[in-house]
Amino acid sequence: MSDPNGTELSHVPDSAGRFGEFGGRYVPETLTRALDQLSAEYTKAKQDPSFQRELNGLFSDFVGRPSPLYFAKRLTEMCGGAQIWLKREDLNHTGAHKINNTLGQALLTRRMGKNRVIAETGAGQHGVATATACAHFGIPCSVYMGAEDVRRQSPNVYSMKLLGAEVISVETGSRTLRDAINEAMRDWMASVETTHYIIGSVVGPHPFPMIVRDFQSVIGIEARAQCLERWGQLPNTVIACVGGGSNAAGIFFPFVEDEEVELIGVEAGGRGVSIGDHAAPLSHGAHGILHGSYSYVMQDEDGQTSDVHSVSAGLDYPGVGPEHSYWKDSGRATYTDCLDDDAMAGFEALVKNEGILPALETSHAIAKTIEIAAQRSSDEIILVCLSGRGDKDAAEIRRLRGDES
Amino acid sequence: MSDVDRLFADLKAKQQKALMPFLTAGDPNISFTARAMSRLEEVGCHLFEVGFPYSDPIADGPIIQASYTRLLDRGLKQADIWQLLKNTQSMNSPRVGMCSYAIIHRRGLREFTDMANGHGVAGLIVPDLLVEESGPLRAECQARDISLIPLITPTTPPDRARRIADAATGFIYYVSITGITGERTQLPPELTENVSWLKEQTPLPICIGFGISQPEHVRLLAPVADGLIVGSAFVRRVAEAADIAKEETVLAELEKFAKGLLAELSSTSG
């Protein structure tokens, strides 16, 4: 399957980091050498069998991969339509898909001879996964987190501290994920010669969107093989939530050339379609530049990044990975959004029917899956990326539901 | 030839070095920025860098970032900045815009450079536009005699520095430190050597910025640079002018600070 320029959809990005017209590198000159060094080291590592061997060893013995493919029987019965299968990234060590990327990038950090790591985090899952990888390798680590997210994801803040990371609360701007990325970038501007920035999603300047996608692709590679093994066929539909879009990129990418497989990304619809009420740039935004790449973004007419809202800290972001913009505009994937309240209903349906507590981020994908499954026949198979578990959200959910402690 | 080229040719003939204050556009309001520019021109500043506030600046330190946030929260629009540039169009000193590519791209490269040209903007500094991505904007700037001024940093490898210099117009903005903008007490020891090397690679003037805030810095750098850019040290003083009663005091303070730097600049360049 090709884009309008004749490039096969899986053969991106090009050497300039372009996914079609999206991606690229829009950063201060100071960071260029480190980005070039990262590109070069990643290219070498990919061709080095010992790198892949070490990463695969960590995936199996430290993370617990492969993650299971689970049939959500009662949820399927509740919907009365397509079969719902869950790719259980929530069962990974640290409770989400984020660890797939942080271990890969920690190995790259060591190969580049850098002795410190920084990261940003929204929900705290990437922060915990980075702190975990750094504790594993003995690398000092600082994590930037918006002050609003420090409040709503406090269990993860404490976990990061236990793991030895310094957690820096960011008080600027909207005090969420976007501001945490700004602060991490500013730190990197001064520390770039000795520090690696482990970015947590398929966003940022080239080569980050490619590297993070590749490390997360283990999700889709495993899931595709598990589907073929179980049914001798591919799923009809793959669904994942999209904030920056790393779990979605990870599960979608290995299916991109399978034209018959429908790919659906679910953004945070928040409180509604007005600007500032949602975090759904693919659904409601326009082409623009944010955090080093060209992609869909929520921006005003002056090019200032708009405020966004989501009940889920991990989706509360005004941009999205450039490869998702590429898949959207080429028609390979479709993107929709899910309201805060519907995500909460999705959360409750999965808890009650399956005994699985999903993250609020993941609950967006679950809610949309319930809606879509009900419209499809029982012959069809929907594969959902259950990207993370919801323990971190328990206190916030209690607050939102108004339950007593 | 842009107004930036003419200014540096003129200064070279007179064996003078340039002082270029950075001011955030509209901080704390449009009329104050215009008055500050005019007063600083009167005491001898040579050209001005006018910063377009941006919601997500990555190269800027806390002082300049805070000025951006303050103004955007107060509802400053791009139209207000064009008004400022219109109001200061009769000044003799060239005005250079410092603007994120996110803003320029959103407006459209052609429309943005048309606006810049129409308001007499002599050059653009686009801190998040690398030489690899700069072709389209460079073409639009060239067509309108607007200098497109690139940044070269201590982390830029030599061959890349040459490539950036070859594509540059106006002058080269040499970033003194590896980091973000903001006043520093000490500048890196290898700075003068790096700038001297760069001078041999390009016929363009080289202005040094980031961290410069004290007369001692001027004494150190004036011999190697063609100009010095001072940002946070001005913006920090301007922040006091949020209180209207203090506007006059702040203007006097800005003048005094600039005079101190200019005195050092002329005695050192001599």
C-alpha cells in the first residue's frame, strides 16, 4: 500500500524524518548534534545482533513479554457483536506499554556513553518506566511532570521517587504534559552533551517518532503472530487510544501493510468539541508545528498552542505523533474521539465484566470498542491495545465519581 | 541588500561594534516597547531584536519565557505586534523579528514575510528552524530583502557551521553557551576562540548572544564580535514596568544599563 508519492506506507520516515509531509525536525540548533548522534547510534544498534539480543532478553525476563492475548468473553456478550480481544500491555512490568520504549532507549543511552537521563511524563507511566529502566542500569534520572499531573497521578510520583528518580514539578503554562515536554527540552538544551532525553511518545523531532515506534512495535508484532496462531487469520479491526500515540503506533505499525485490517485511533474528546474542552488534534485540529515536528496540532490562528483538556493525564496533549497524521491523511487509519464520561463508562464496563481495571487513557479505546463491537457481526474480531492498568487512577476516579474514601 | 547589511557595512567602515537589545514585543504594552526602543536608539543602540511571544519556547530561559506567558495570558495577538512594528517603522535602527517557526508557518511563509516587509522588518531570527528545513522561508526572505539570520552554537560541528554560514544572510547569531537564554556571570573560556574560528569561515558579521549581561562580558567579547545581543538583562528590567507608575523609572534604568554596555563597547572596539 502506497501514499500519493508512491512510498510504501511502512517505509517511513525518510532520512530527514519525514512521514510524507509530516515529522521533520524543528528544534534549536543546540540539539542538532545530539539528534544526529542518536540517529547514528540507533542505526548501528539496529544492525547489531547483540543489541537486539539484550533487548529481547529484557523483554522476556524483566518485562514479562510476550504479553497475552485475552478474549474478553463477557464484554463481548454484553455488546452482542464482534469478538473483543485484548492485547494485555497492562500486564507488563510497571503496568503499561511504556517500558518497551524506555528499556530500548536506556540501552541506547549506555551505548552513547551518556551518564544521565531526563524524561517528561503525563500520567506518570512513562516516568515510572523511565525511572525503572534507569534503576535497572544504574543511570541517574530526572523526570519532568506538570504540577496538575503530579496532583492527579500521585501514586506514580511516589513510585518514581522510590525508584531513585528526581521528580520535577512543572509550574509553567497549563502545568500538564505539554509543559513537562517544554521543561525537559530546556534541560536538554543545557545538558545535551552528557544527558539523553528519553521521550515517551512517538512525538518530538526526528529520530524520536521513528525510534519510539520501532521499540513499541513489539506490541503489534506479537499481536499479529498471536492472531495468526489462534485463528489463522488477522483481526478485522485494531483499536487503540491516542494521546501522543505510542501504544497505537506500536500496535498499528506491524499491520500497516495488511490493507484488510481496519485501524482506529481514539483521541480524548474531553467535555466536547469546543477548543479547550478536548485533546483531539487529529479529530479537530490542523497542520502545524509543536515540539519539534510537523503534525496535527491544536493551535489558534496566531500559531499559539491551544489549551486542551482530558480526564486522562496521558491523553491531555495538544499534539500527536507525525506518523498518525500521515496515516490519517493517507486514509490508512481513521481517528475518532471519546468523551470523558464515555471513557468512564468504558472503564466501568471492563472492570465489571472482566475484572480488569484499565488506565483512564485505555478506557477511551475500550469505550469506542464497545460502541463499534455492537454494530459488527460475531464473525468479526476486534483487537484492542489494553495499553495500561488503572491502579494509578484509583484516587482520581474516586474523586470524579464522588465516592467516599 | 537589507537594512541589516547596510548597518553592518556602515559600522565596519567606522570600526564600530553593534549593541542589539532584545525586547519582548508588547511587554508590558505596545506603547512602552515603542518608547523603550526609541529611547535606547537615542543613547546609541544600533539595532533591535523584537521577540514574538510564543506559547512553547524551547530556547528561552525563565525571564523571557515568563514575559511571553504574561503577554499571551493578557491576550496579546499577532496583530498587536504588527501595530508595534508599524509604530516604530520610522526609526533609523533596523528591527529584526525573533519568531518561532510555528507562528510563521501558521500564518503562511508568504503572508508572514509580506507582513514583515510591509512593516519594514529588516531580518528574521527563527530559533527552531534548522538549515535543512530553511529553504522555503529563505526563498521568501530573499525575494523581499529580509535577512534570514541563523544561529550557530558551541555544539555545531565545524562542517555544519560552514554550511549554515554559507546559507546565512545579514549576520550570524553565535550562541555563547550550550543552554537557554538568561543572564550568566561567567561565559565559557573557549568562546572567543570559537568566534575567531568562525570569522575565518564567513564574510558575514558575527553577533554573540545568550548570557551576556555585564560590562565585563562586553570587554571580553567586543574584540572578536561584530555585535552583541543582550536579552534577558533588558527583559528583566522591563518586567518592573508592569506598574504604570514605574514606567519612567524603568526607561531611565534601561538607558543607564545600555549606556554602560555601549561605553564598554566603544572603548574596547576603539
